[in-house]
Amino acid sequence: MSIAENIQNVRTQLPKNVKLICVSKFHSGESILDAYNAGERIFGESRAQELRTKYDSLPKDIEWHFIGHLQKNKVKYIAPFVSLIHSVDSEDLLTEINRCGEKNNRIINVLLQVHIAQEEQKFGFFEQELYDFLEKESLEKYPFVKLRGLMGMATFTEDSTQIEREFASLSSIFQNVKHAYFPTDEAFCELSMGMSDDFPLAVSYGSTMVRVGSLIFGERG
Ligand SMILES: *Cc1c(COP(=O)(O)O)cnc(C)c1O
């Protein structure tokens, strides 16, 4: 199957209002161009320098999303152009993104990552931490950051009832946060959840952005 055919397959399973983030990490510029020529414009990467290199060499109307764990000292590589950072998992990181936004004179869109999986190695705020953070923080402290929603990753497991439970949980956390802290902010509307193995389930739980890699580009090249 070609990349264009893979995309077609994914697209037929996605409602029109759900954004497809083509996760191109570890794949070549050539593969990205195949997807680009099939009409895709949103690509996701999980390493800052790799993203920077690809940004420099690929068409400028690509919307680049950062989806992996982001170290503070790497924010500077992507701050001038990144469209959305999905993986903000600490106050310190938010502070650094705000600083880099100011330096580049642009507002950077971000999602807060929520830890919904059973695995220790996954990142993100735990539910209560997230509420505590939003309670305590005045977001006016971060004028160069715009909170657009939440992101989460389910446990890597074959157990679909567990994955379903985790998506349901993130979906209800999203509703809670929306109603408590952003009731009139239309920009706070994104729920990034679902990957190659589980995106249809994620969509059924209200995902607005799915991050699909291997189903489009094959196993990491
Ligand atoms: C790699 C990655 C994906 C895509 O995973 P696939 O299973 O290849 O679709 C999605 N989200 C994040 C955060 C990733 O690191």
C-alpha cells in the first residue's frame, strides 16, 4: 500500500471535523512529501531538532505539531514556527514556552498533556495535579501561550476495555476543565487522543485530533 492509499484508508474512518495529524517522526522528507501531495498539511514530530530540520527543507504551508516529550532547552528550536505543542506536562515547560514566544513575538498554541495510562514512563499531569495547576495559576502569567485543550496517550496494551476506560476518563476530564476554567473560551476546544491502533475508539469518545503514524508511513523507517 502506498502512503496515499494509507491516508485514504484513515480518512474514510474519520469524521470531517476531526483533524488528522500525520506523525512523521523518523520518516524521511520524501515520505512527508508523498503525504503532502496526497493533500495532507498537518504533520507531527517528537524531536525538536528533527522537526527543525524538516521545517527548514519542506513546504512552508505545512502546519507542524510537536507531540513528544519536550525538554525545556529544546523549545527554542521550534518556537519560531510550531503550530501546536501537544505535550506540555509542567509549569516549568509552560514558562519556557512563554519566554520563547515572547522572544519570537508570537503566541504559541499548546495542549496540556494528561497522564491517563497505567505506565510510569508516560508523561503528563495527573488529573488532580491538572485541576490544582489551573486553580492556582493565573494564565495571565503566560501572555505568549494559548491553551487550546488537552492531550493524552492510552496504555500500550491489547486490552481494549482498558484503553476505552482511559479515553472515557480523559474525555470527562476535558469536559470538567472546559466547564470550570474555559466556559466562554471557544479556542479551548481540542482533545488530542488516538493513534494508529485506537483512533476510531478515541473519536467515539470525542477526540478532535488523532495522531496517526505507522498506519500512514509504515513502521519507523
Ligand atoms: C509516535 C507517536 C504517535 C503515533 O503512533 P502510531 O502508533 O505510529 O500511530 C502518536 N502520538 C505520540 C505522542 C507519538 O509519540
